[in-house]
Amino acid sequence: MIRLQETIDVFKGFLVGSQELVVSHLQYVVDTMFIGELLAKNLYYLKTILWSFELAFGLGVNLYKSSVWGQC
């Protein structure tokens, strides 16, 4: 879902390195970290993606245990 949002230029990941590799998420066992530009649009679409995931698979995302970090 995140990759699709990147390809249609809705969610903007973070550019890494001289070849500007786009990193939008990292996954480890049951944890997922989403990485993107600090834009209100990114937060809106990320919340929409998580809500869609919940509807599709019946697995809820606990937003109270989640964090949003930003740096300008």
C-alpha cells in the first residue's frame, strides 16, 4: 500500500544517499516504522493507509502506542 502511494506521488518517503534511494518504511518482526517528509499530506495519507489496512485485514493499529516524530 505504501509503495503504491509512492508511485502515484501521494506519500513522499525520505531520500537516502547519493543515488537518492527512497525509504518509506522499515519492518522488523511485528514493528513497522514509516519514514517520510514532514508534510501534513503525508500524515493524512499514512493515517488513511493504516485505516484501510485495518478494514481489509481486521488487524487494528493501536494509535495510543504509536508515535509521530518530526524534524524541520
